[in-house]
Amino acid sequence: MFQRLVPNLEDIGLLSDRMRSYYDEAGLLVYAGAKNASQLSEQNLLCNNDEMAAKALAQ
């Protein structure tokens, strides 16, 4: 969920310096700089779903 949320917050300017510190504390800044919704293609979404499914099955 956060891999989609954080880049979009950053893109629309809602990840300010003040908020960034809270996201950093929670370990969520690892998702900053990733592709936002306008940069994702159908292939990106399908590929990510396959990766998540494989991780879930491995557990």
C-alpha cells in the first residue's frame, strides 16, 4: 500500500519536510522517489502484483 501512497504524496506536494520526518521514523521513506500513479504503466502494475504474490506464497 505505501509503495503506491508515498510517491503520490511526494508528487502532489504533500510530503513536506515536516511530514517527511514522521514518514522517516516509520520507515516509509524507502518508497519515496518511486514511480507515482502518472508514471506507472499497466505492465508495471502487473509485474508488481506477481512479485507480491510470490512473496506471499514464499512465507
